[in-house]
Amino acid sequence: MDMASHPSPLTAPGALILEGQRARWAALANACAEPNAFYAVDMLGAAIDHLAVSGTVRVIEAQADGQLIGLLPVTISARHGRLPIGCVSNWMHEHCFFGAPLIRRGQEMAAWRGLLAQLDEADWAPNFLHLRGLDAAGVNAAVLEALCVEDRRGRREVHRFDRAMLRSPLSADAYWETHVRAKKRKEIRRLQKRLAELGTISQRVLRDGGELSRWCTDFLELEASGWKGREGTALSCRPAEAAFFRAACAAACDAGRLHFLRIDLDQRPIAMLVNFRHGEGAFSFKIAFDETMGRFSPGVLIEIANLQAVQDDPAISWMDSCAAADHPMIDSLWAERRSIVQYRIALRGQGAARWRRATAFALANGIEQIASRMKGQG
């Protein structure tokens, strides 16, 4: 097998990815061992076009016999957590909530060998690889562990947390009855009844791509009407982020991977939810709701609509909430959990570079161990 690794040139903001490159990435995404909508070409392409700061993002590609078998977008970080030690990290921009590289099914070990070999050889890659946002039970984590053991390459878990996930063979109604407390179900039925007294309630999933632009505008306006708008963190507060959102939704819609829901009161949106599908799974991306309707819990109601849509859709086997740990709302509705981990992976090299990398990896491990012991004693 002819193995090679090929980096793409550094990206520039607004630099459109070549169509041939998009096609190769799309083919890999369709055959990948571990789905990740954030690195599928619709979202990754939109992120590179609109969110990548000039000269900061590089896409690492691993190939075998002329076929793309691995893809990992990376960036250089000046710090590693609280440590003033530079490293190379998988690129997870502010709106990216999962960091698993795309690796071709059946060639997982070869793909990771190619990715790591390229980073070993790269003079621009400092110290070690910091991998964030992986599924502890996923294919990437398992292959990395086996490969690092086999090659005697340093690997250390540096952080882990659990977040809500929806993965069940139950129907929506059965899941609702089984996993949501009776008291909460009763309260939600009461809220739905009270809301219906105000006017005509409609609940929809986007089916017509011709409506997408209007739906995106409605979502951006709805999100900006609340606390995110007041704090300047809503997507529409930054033109590049709004453009990324529209581009990602449009590309995913064209590829049949957009899952967009809304609840309207008299044809006015009071809650909207955007998910991105990949393979048999999906990732919940953004939620927005009318905070003036807070007494009716529109955010909870759209999540219930989402649960019904996902559990009754045979094409979606699971959905990652992409929520923070211990999220009070989604944790009360979804019973399953996904463990998200970060790893520090040693890089090699030649001569002084090899020594510097080994020293930095050992130093980071040592400082972390000392801090952990001091915290335990405290």
C-alpha cells in the first residue's frame, strides 16, 4: 500500500475551497468510520470560508494508494490550557462541538499513522498534539490508544465530561413515557395547553429548500432578540458568523443533512432548533426561542418536538446534544450520555525537534500531575 500524507495550504478568510477538494472531502465523509458533521464538507467548508483567520488553519490529509483516508483540520495554540506551552490542536472554532477527525472505514489505523507521521515531520507543529472533543467510546479514541501502545507513543487523557445524548430504539411516545418523570410530563402538557389558548400553534420541520433563507433569517433574529443579542454573542452580532451559519445550512440542506425545526404562534416563530445530520447520527447545533414567552418554556417545547422527530425518523439512530456538562434542561429529557475527552499525544521528529517535543510533553504531564496532587491535598 502506497502511504502518503498531504497538507493543504494554509487557508485565508473567504478563500473558497476548490470544488475538486470538496468532492474528495465529501466522499471521505460518506465513508468515514465515525460521523462528525462539524468536519463534513458542508460545515467545515463554511467554517474555513468564513471563520478561519488568515494563516491559522491547516487541513491535514492522509492518503493511501491515491485515495483520501483521513482528514484533520489543525491550528497552532500558543497555550495548552493554563500552561504556557504551545501545541498543535484540532481546529474547533466557537461553533464546533465535536472534534473527531474523518477517517475512512476499514483503514482507521492507516489513516491515523498518516496523520501522525505528517505532524511528526512538520517543522511548523510545536511540541505535541492536543486533541479535543473526541468520543471516549468512539473509533478514533480506540484506534489512537491501540496505535500509541503499538508505536510506544505517549498519550495522556487530560479532560473528560459527559453530555446528553439521544440513542434508543424506543418510539418517541415510549421514550417520553419511560425517561421523563410523570410530574414533568404533566407540567409540559399544561404549558402546551395554555400556549394553544393564545392562538394557532404550528410545528414544522423544514422540507422545502426554497424556504431556507427565510428560516435562517427568522432564526438569527430570534436568537438576537434574547440574552445572546444583549451580550453580543448571537450569530447575527458578527457578520462572519451569520454568513457561516447561512452557508453551512445551505450546504447541508443541498446534501440532505439539515434538520431544522420550528414552533410558530400565529405564524410567528417562538422557538427554532438547528441540527446537522451525518451518517446515521446527528448533532444538535443551535437553539433559539422567544424569551418573552418564557412562562411557556418554548425552549423545552422545541426540544420535545425534536425528540419526537428524531425518535420517529428511521434514518436517525442517535443525536448528540452538543450541550455543556450537567445541562439542566436537556439532561432532564435525554437519558443517554456521551463521554467527551481530550488527549495529549506525543509528537516525534528529528534532532533538536525530537528533544524539544519530548521535553514539552513530559513537562506538561509533570505539571499536570503536581497540580492534581496539590488539588487532592487541598
